Amino acid sequence: MKHILAACIAGIALVACSPPASDTAASGPVAAGEVAPEANPAPPPVGADPALPDTCGMAQHAALAGQPITAAGVPAESPQVRHIRPDSQVTMDFSPTRLNIDISADGVITGFRCG
């Protein structure tokens, strides 16, 4: 009787430590030379979707990334252009035609995005 009880407890412990059936069955077997898909891939960065339209003209300024904010050709701040520095406070409203220029603490343009 003691052996049966010990076997039941060991069986329950093994079942509790095994992965759920949905994780192993859903992905299926992987052929040699193939890479198994990630179970939880990381979401893409915000604004990285190439399908999003360029509604603010950020593509025409992309060459300015890495340049100082004082460089020629950088749009001046206006209601449709925001210069966003690390210590800037900005509203969370979304305006698809507004150009946001991200600027590092040392005054270098780090990126452009619409919003």
C-alpha cells in the first residue's frame, strides 16, 4: 500500500512539472535545418510598421537623424513640429500630421515620428 501511494505522489509531481500540452502540440515538429518559431515573439517597436502611412513628412527628414538639432534643414518648432528632448513634457494627443523630432540630451536628433 505504501508503494502505491508513493507511486501516485511521484506521478502527480511529474505531471505538475511537465509543460502544458498546448505549447508542445501547437508548434508541431520542426524539420532539420528549420528554426522553431518563438512561443512569445516580442512586439514590434512603435512606429516600426512599414504599412503605416507617412502622414507628417518624416521620410523627407530621415537623413537628418544623427545630426545636431541646429543643423540646416531641421524644421523649426511650430504647432505641426515638436522638438522632444529627454526632459520635455508633451501632450498625449495624437495628430497624424504633426512631426515629432526626438532629440538626445546632447542635442542630437535620434529619430522622427508622426503624432
